[in-house]
Amino acid sequence: MSDDVCPACGSSRTRRGGTRIWGVYVLALMIALPAVLLFHLHAGIVAGVLLAVIVASHLILDTRVCLYCGQQYGSGRR
């Protein structure tokens, strides 16, 4: 659980995520697949970079989703 409270409904049931995070996931995969399949880069290295991009995007974007009402918002700690 998180200490954040949803601004729309007041629920404390929130998780990291949102459409911007999923956009980063899709973009990273769209770059990683051709890197491995077409340019023959080592898949383990590409996977490590992909994980680093995912972790960094969570830390930089810091968006949250309410599990009760679905509201997406920034955590306010910017």
C-alpha cells in the first residue's frame, strides 16, 4: 500500500502506473525488438537496458493510479 491518497475519491489504495508508464513500456519494446532481431545485439544486454528504462521511468514520471476509481494522478512529490 501507499501513503498517497486519491484526490478524486480519497482512497488510499493506489499503485504506480498509468498510461504514460505503459507508453514507455511499449516504446521500449518497440526499440528493443528490432535491436535484437535486426541488429543482432545481445538479448541479455538489451533486456538489462530495458529494465533500467522501466525503473527510471517509474522514478521520473512518478504517476499513480487509484485502484478504487481508476483516477490517474501525479504523487505531488515533484
